[in-house]
Amino acid sequence: MTSPVAAPRRLLRAPDTLRVAEHLRATGATVRQLLAEFREARRRSPAPPRAPAEGELRIASWNLHKCVGTDGRFDPHRSVAVIAELGADLIALQEADRRFGRRVGLLDEKLLEKQAGLVPLPVSMLPDGHGWHGNAILARPGTKARLRRLALPGAEPRGAVVADLELRHGPLRVVAAHFGLLPRCRKRQSAAILAALQDAEPMPTVLCGDLNEWNPGERSSLRALAPFFGTVNGGPPSFPTRMPVLPLDRIMAWPQALVTDVEVHDSPLARIASDHLPLTARLHLAAIADAFAEARAAA
């Protein structure tokens, strides 16, 4: 009597078995080739940043994870090297200070200025701190700025920095923020940012930071920002660095034409220096500033 288990095996004849085995081998080879190509593409460094055109600035945002890389090493010099790779005129940093105890800055400021040509704006309330709730803004030495610290509502301490900058191409407001992990907290934090902007003099504005939101459309906790900054639906995936799938980091602007070319900076060093990849973008500040000046003159 044929066993119930043995019967189905007889249905797959020897030639069929060979064809299936050959198919599996071919499929496996194809998958291995695709994975090899993917790994090779990941190993390639991005092209060097193109120099901004006249009237443009290059801006970036990066959660540097307190200078602790995906290898578990605390390496501030490596973080400075990634910042130098970005070639940016302005950078919003998150987790730039120690989280507990005395919130001192984690970067070597002299090395930062030497390698990247940038210095932290005086945001911290400590002489040796970089930011406010870990949010720091790096700019060219001598940049004039009016600074405000915002304590954001939520279940955990969070903050934002508002910097009104006087730049060669015109005024610019930079909001650097790090939102919370809970959707209800992010909704309240979005509302707090909008309230601060509505009370301020209108000027070209860019919002940068780790906003911790990946849900699109109606599920997004950032929907309140849409009337001001336009679409809040995602962006380039920046987290986690080894296989970026979530667009947690954002660079958004008002007017929306102020910002173009929002991209992930995906270099071998950036992939290991933090669990987030940096974002970069172009700011067309001169054109937008001229439009603002014309609107004021006509008012």
C-alpha cells in the first residue's frame, strides 16, 4: 500500500525535478547578482556636491546620533568628516549634545571650522554646549543671527531653534527641530512651530530636522504643517543607514520654491557614522528674497 506521504512525490517525475532544480539555480544566481549589484552601488560614494549657483545656498540636516555610529563607536572626528563631506553653508544638527547630565556639545569646534568652514550658532545656554535639546545650527563664521529657543510640548523633553539670519543674499529663517516618537506629541509640536511662525515677521523660512514621521497622507502627524510648507508626505528615505526605508528627516520651505533637490547624502562614511543619513538641499534665496522685497515695496 502506498503511503499518503509517498503518493504526492510520485507526481513529480525525474525530468520535472531537474527542470525545477535548474529554475531554482537560475533564480538564485539572478538574486545573488542583484544583491551584488546593490551592495556595489551602496559602496560607491555620492558625486561631490556641485557648487551652488549665484544666489543659491546649500543646506543640510543630520541627526548625528550623539556621534555614536552603527558600529557602536563614539567618534566625533568621524562626525565632523561627514559634515565636511556635505559641503553645506548651513546645517541643522540633531542630538549634537549629551542627552543626560550636563548637556555639553560633542563636536570639536576648532576641527569643525577647519574641515567644514562652519561654527555652531550660540544656541546653547552653556558655554561649551552646541544646541538646545540637542538641536544645533552650523553656519559660516560671522553670520549674524537672532535666535529663539522653543520648548516643544510632548511626553519627553523636545525643543526647536528658530534662527533669523542676515545673509549675503537676503534674510532667511531656519527652524531646526527634533520631534517626538509619539504621533499625538508630533501633532502638538507641529502646532507649536506654526504658532511661533505666525507670531513672527514673514521671511523666507526653512524647516529642517528629524521629524520622526513616516506615515503618508491622512495618517501623517505633520498635516498641520501642510498649509505653510506644502506637502508633508515623505521624502528621501534616510533611516536606518544600512537599508534606508523611512523618510524620518525633512527639509521643507516657505515659499516652497525656496527649496529644491532634497537628497540623501549616502556615502560610506555617512552609513556608519550615525543611524540616520544626512539630507541636503538647494536654497534659491536670492530670487525669493527679491520677491519679498518687491512685495514689501508694493504694500
